[in-house]
Amino acid sequence: MADRPLKFAAFAGSLRKGSFNRMLLAAALKLAPPDVVIESIDIDDLPLFNADLESDDRPLPPVKRLWDAIAAADALLIVSPEYNYSIPAVTKNAIDWASRGDDVLDGKIAAVMGASPGNFGTVRMQMQIRQAGLGAGLAFIVEPQLMVTRAREKFDAAGELIDEKTKEDVVRLLEGLAEAVRRRLV
């Protein structure tokens, strides 16, 4: 185990290029512990889940890319906003597609973080995504949770995370996810 870094697959559940959650994922990529490599998965071109589009022998290229990235990873990091007190459709869509691919989610350790301009962070989305993720086979780590509130104050105009406490929280979440993976691999 010590001879290779841990690999996390990650995606941002927002299609907006300038979203706080894409910025938060970019910060996680920079703040990852030295023994962790995070591969960011682009989910922008995933079609809406439709069983008529499924094919195990010839999955659609964006679906195959998602399956392959998650299957090759030790853990999954989901970075998502909250829309209307719930999981954004694009986030749920990625989970739905991932759940169909050769058990790539079965028992996969996962963590969730999210950013919001409001005062509640993404607390409601995180509760619901845990339920949906568990139903899809994910094994979530619950602590530490990371819900970035008042995100406008925590990122600069270039999209860089500037809040030191939030940086520490991101590192703590990534270290917690890494530790959960290490415990399982022993």
C-alpha cells in the first residue's frame, strides 16, 4: 500500500463553469495530501439517465469514462451544490449512471462536500445524497462533513479558495477519506 498513492475520483455536481463547487473541487485538487491523487471527472456531457441508452458491451463514451474513473479509484469525492433544498439533477444523474456500471459503486468509500452562498451550506443536499448514494451501493464516510457557507466570501475573483479555515476543513476531509481507505486496505 505504501508504494503507491491513493487515488480518488471526484466530480463537481454543477454544470456552471464558475460555480463555487467547481472552485471547491479545484481547491481540493491543490490541497490533496502528498499521498493522494485526485482525478477530476467531467460529467458535463453525461446524458440524462435512460435505461434505453444502457449497454454493457458498448456504453456511451461519457458513461464509460465515469465508470472507468470510479472503478480505478480507491474512493469517490462528490462536490455538489444544493438546489431547492435537494440534490441537483446533474449530481443525481452521475450517481444513477455510476450505479449501473459493473458494480463500480458497490462498497466504494465516498465523501461529500459542497459550497453555497447561503448560511446553510449544503446540509440538506448532503443528507439526501447519503441516502441516494447508499442506495446505489456507496459506503459513505460521514465525518468530517464539509458544508461551505457564504461561499462568496471564501473565494476570490479568480476562483481561488482564500479562506484559511475552509482550506483546513478541505484538508481534514481529504485526510479523513484517505484514512478510511487505508483502514479498509489493511
